[in-house]
Amino acid sequence: MSNVSDRKNAWSPVRLVESIGRRTLKGIAELGYIASLFIESLYWLIMGKHRRQPVRIASTFSETMMIAIEAIPIVSVLCFAVGIMLAIQSIATLKIFGAEAKVVIGIALSVTREFSPLIVSILVAGRSGSAITARIGTMHESQELDALQVIGINPVRYLVTPLMLAMLISVPCLTILGDFMGLLGGAVFTTLELGMNISTYADRSLDVLTVDDIRQGLVKSVIFAIIIVMLGVSNGFMVRGGAEGVGRATTRSVVLSISFIVLADMIFTYILNR
């Protein structure tokens, strides 16, 4: 009887409200921690040189190589495939209205405004965001972060700021590459399916696209880059529980990054298209 009573108490409205309240407060505290990391990173990025502690160029270059250069093959393949997929779906839909020639407009706008920044950011979140969390989490558990503080090195300046700068360089650059490969994929399928020349496809794409279309994708990529790096480092700094804790934090970092990227994409798409 006591076990049944305990279960009823566990699911009582009061317990439910308490649980929601605790989770809400925990989420707000975590958002505050992420915001403080972001502000401190910006501070060291701007003021580090004046305090004779500039951002390490070698470290930024190394992180950029890992995030951007090594990701070029997979970004190219995936964005090319997305371009073909968009062409297939768009042509199939437009055939109903006899307007297959208008497929160029849909591909050009969809790739540059939405799909390229979204696909690139999700890929970087899974590939580099997880690596960032695992690295910092391992350093935290092995007390390397404490050792940095003991010798007078600020962990945010030493680790986070170069990562943020590298991410802000890498994601927009990969997005531009994704734009090109997505448009190329659409062009290849369109020429095979509709018999349209590549040059005609390119001319129509350039006629449709404006600077605002490219800029919209780049603005999103900058926001997504900040989300990836901040969630990656914050989850790394909050690791508890040894190797198992590192694994949990890495999974959590990727899931949260992709979730926030999709939500941010929805919000900014609404704002930028008003």
C-alpha cells in the first residue's frame, strides 16, 4: 500500500509543478552561463590585444583547418546531393502546372536562403561541435582546465575565443561553398531532365538571385556558428562523471545544437522575409 501511495505522490500536481519549476530554473541558469561565456569570449577577442593577451592566431588557424578545410569534401557532396533532390522534387511538382522551366527560381532561392546554411550548420554541429565538447570535457575531467588557471591562463581566452573566431570564419565560408555545390547539383539534374543548357541555367540563376538572398544565408550561418560553438564549449565545461559524462555531454551538445539551429532558422526566416 505504501508503494502505491508513493507512486501517487510522485505524480501529484504539486510534484509536477516543482519538477517543471526546477527544470525551468536550470535552463535559465544554463542560458545565463552560455551568455556569460559568449560575452567573455567577445571581450578577449576585442580587448585581448590591449591587455597583451591577444587571440592566438596559430590556434585559430588550426581550428579553422579542422572545422572548414577538412569538412570541404563532405559539405560538397551533401550540398550537391541536396541540389539534385530539390531539382527532382521541384520538377515533379511544377510539371502539374506545366511550369518546369521555373524550377531554376525555386532551386536558387531555396539553396541560398535555406538549405545551404542549414545543411552546413547541422553537419558542422555533428562533426566539430561534438569534437569541441569531447575535447573540453576531457580536459575538464583530467583537471587540465584547473592547471591552466593555476599558471595564470584564462581558459575562455585560451580555448573558447579561438574556437569562436574559427567557427565564425568557417561556417560562412562553407555556406558559400554549399551555395555553389547546391546550385551545381540542381543544374546537373535540370540539364539532364529538361535539356536546358548549363549556361542558360546559370544565367537564369544570376537573374533571380540578389545580394539579399546570399546575405540572408550568410547572416543565418553566423548565428548558427555562434550556437554551435557556445553550446559545444558550455557542455564541455559542465561535464561531470568521467568518461561516461563526456559521452553524455557530447550527445547533449549535438542534439541541442541541431535543435537550436532549426528553431533559429525558423525565427530568422520569418524576420528576414517580412
